[in-house]
Amino acid sequence: MKKIEILGLETIPEIQPGDNLAQIICDCAKNENIEINEKDILILTSKIVTKSLGLIRKMSDVKISKKALKLAKQTGKDPMWIQLVFDTGHKIIAVLPMNGAIKKYVQAGSTDIDLAKTLCENKKCLFITRNPCGQLHTCDAGIDSSNHPVGEVGLIPDDPDDKAKKIREQIQKITGKKIALIMADTELTFYGTIDLALGSSGINPLSMMFGEKDKFGKPKFGGFELVAHQLTAASALLFGQISSGIPVAIIRGFNYDIDEIKNISNTLRFAGGERDILQIIRETMRLTSYVIEGFSKKLLLRVGSWFIH
């Protein structure tokens, strides 16, 4: 019988700036009678990494620019929050309004409809951004105020892969075991939120099995799986999204090869860059226009005209 285990560390204390996160994780695992084994995969929430690195900003320290004020006027969003996004070096590539249809959808996912409505109205909109490494983020550049004191927010590391590598190397030095490490963060999808891998080290985040033969000997159109994201999403079932108090999970029994080169960046950005993205949009517009009719076709052709030259 094959099995994969996910073990959640329940005794991780409140992390403070400057804390040795690797040592704390190893000590807590030992206190919970969990030995870190060879090829275990450790999944860490980005929040504890952020806190250990001291990536905390006080809103009162934010200096608002004219650019932020202008965008605040256009979107209704708090100019301090907008300035924080600018300060991270992220590029805003889309703005998602939180009123209208999206607000109704969010309300359907809450037991307190009025509270959900208020949160959406206060948030105004979400920025979809791209960081200097090319990674996409769906929730305001990863800036997070949850589980921080009022007036403070946490920022995600500039290079999550590098931070994951450093923590992994420290844990390997302490334990003498080769492991993989993934940093998790919550992202928005069309259907809700999900924890995805923000940074990784020691594991190829992609399965690289596209086109391999199925059990009938036919090449399969599939197999290019986002392994690191799948492992992270599974761990999130232990993390919880509110107050579970489990910021570290250990995945045991997953078969993989230690990989020192590949990293998560390639799964959070389009490898071909903007030119290839535009080409895909053009090709999609052309083919889709052949099969849809009526208003949908007119709308598609209008939008497609922005890209097809």
C-alpha cells in the first residue's frame, strides 16, 4: 500500500524578527517526537518566514506619493496600501474590483454575509501584480495584515526561492538529512483561495512527464504537473486559514529526486515572456471566433482587435 503522510507541527511559537527559523522548526519537531527524515518535504507558511526576516511595515511609516493618491482616487483603494504595493517593486498588471458580481460570490462563501460585504467594500479592489523576479501574485503583491497587530503588515521576501534554499540548507546542517523545502502563500483563483508554492528548494516543482505513455502504451497529453503547488495545497488542509496555529507541515512518503537547480519561479510566470503571451492570446482569439456566435463573437472580436494586428 502506498501512502503519503502530512504531519503538522503544533508547537511553533510566535515568530519574532531575527529568530533562527530552522533551529525553531527542528526543536519543535523533536519536542513533538517527530524526527525529520531523509527526503522529507517541509512546507512553511510565508508568514513565519516574513516575520523571521523582519519584513514588517508600519502603515504610519508609509510615505504616500502623488502616483498612489491618483490611483486611490481612481479605484477607491487606501492610498497607503497602494503605496505599499509600489514600494515592493511589483508591477500592477490588472485590477480586480471587489464590488458587484465578485462581492456576491464572496458573500456566498461566508457564514456572515454582512461582514463579507463590509470587507469587500473596504478592500475596494485587488491588484494582480508581477514581482521583479517575474512571478505573478493575485492578492496585492502578497502584502498581508492578517495575524499582525493593527497598523502593521507583512511583506513577502524579494526572492522566495533564495530564502527557501537558505532555510533548507540550515535544516540540513542541523539534522544531517537531505530534504526539500517549500514556502506557501495564499493566492486567489476564479473559484476561491488556495495555498500555492511561493518559493522552493530541493525539489523540481514540475513533474516533467508530459507525453509519457499511459497503461495502454499511448503517449499521454498531460503529466506536466505542478507538483510543488499540489504538495502545498495538501498541506494547507492542516494550516487552515484562520487560527489553526500550524505554520509548518512535513510531507513524508512522496517519491521525488533531490533537485538543486529547479525552482518555483518557472511555475509562477510564463516562461516565454510577454511576447509569447500575446501570441497565445492572438491564436486563441482567432480559433475561438470560428465556433462562437452572436454577442459573444462580437465581444471577442472587439477584444481581440486589441491584440491582433
